[in-house]
Amino acid sequence: MNRIDLLYFKHNVNVKPHHIHCGRIQYYDLTVVLKGELTYVVRNEAVSLKAGDFILIRPQVEYRQRLDGAVASEYVSFNFNTDMDLDAVPIVSQNGLSDEMKLLLAACDGLYSAEKDLAKIAYLVGSLLQLIRENVSNRQMHPLALEIKNHILKNYTERITLADIAERFHFSVSYCNNVFRKETGRSIVLFLIEERMRKAKELLTYTAFALPEIAVRVGYEDYNYFSRLFKKYTHLTPTQYRARYSEK
């Protein structure tokens, strides 16, 4: 799991954005616009961000400068450090906010209201950044790899084999796997496992489902096998993970 050290989180509602002087920062700054408008200066040009847009400023790389805003706006800001590779994410992404990202932002609000625990919110920020990276890669991905990826994301709860995927998309197993690995850096099987583990972590953190039910909900009928696999990828058993990260 990538390290996310969350330094600051704020959901601004119905406020006029204030000016931020031009300068370099020591941390990542991610700001997501939900309503209204924010104006930043990016590479000496004023860029207006509207609802659904976001900006990611990297530590010691881009200058951060925001102009005063005349329109009352709603936006969410995160300051953090991480070892996640975010080099491919553009500074400004327009209309890039998905429904799943909105749910993660709402979960951040709920967790902050309940506990004000930045360490727990950091996990959600990691998921948000992962979605942002995936959206960027999707725009450039080979059509076959993207179809396989979307098929897994929609059907990860079901039994999925390489033979099924090859038959579905009318290519050989080796061709499907080679194209997918080239585009994602992971085999189809590894991507499926990682997606199931990601969903399992969400269920362990934000629901009270029994552990065997969570295993079934992420595609594993055998709980013992799921538990061993989960520990292999997270270095914690499902019980330990829930005890450490659950908001319940």
C-alpha cells in the first residue's frame, strides 16, 4: 500500500476563494471544485477551474498561486506527502470528477465529522489518487486492455478466468495478457486480485459485514483462502485490518 501522510483537509462551502501568493510548496496540494469557480495561475497563465475540475500541485515542482475569487464556491483541499507515483497526472484535470470520486469525498466529510482523524482520511485520499491515476491511464490505454479492465471492475465479484476473457474478447489468452500487462504493468490475474483486495479493504473499513460475507462480496467463496490472500497483499489479516482502520 502506498504511503499517504495527510497534513491538511478542508471542505470549503459557500466561500469566496482567497488569494494564495505564488511560491513553491513542500507537499502535494490537491483541490477539487464542486461548485463555483477557482482561478489559479499555471505556467504564467490564468486557468479557471469549474465544478468537476481539480488541480494537483507537486512539491518543489510547480508554483502554487491562486487568485481572489468573486463567486462563492465549494471546494475540497488536501495537503499530503506520498510515495505514490503521480508523475502522469496533469496539473489541471477538467471534468475529471467521477461519481466514485464524489463518494470518496463524501466519506472524507463523514469521517472528519465523526473523528477528525487525518490518518483514516489518508486511506480515502489514497483511493482517490488511485482513481485519478486510472482515469489518466484510461485515456491512453489500448482499447482491448481498457475493455478487459472495465470488465474486471464490473464483474470482480464473479468467477473470472483468463479463458473466459479470451473467449469474450475473441483473442488468445497470451495476447490478452500481453496487451494488458504492457498497458498496466500488471497481469490480468494480478489486477483482478488487487481490485478485490481494494474492495475488501473498503468493506472492512466502512461496513459491519461479517468477514465471510465480505469474502463472498469480493469474489471468494472460501473464506480461509481469501484470508490468506488478504494477508499476503496487506500484511494484515482481515480481522487485524478492520481493528486498525474501521470507523465503526
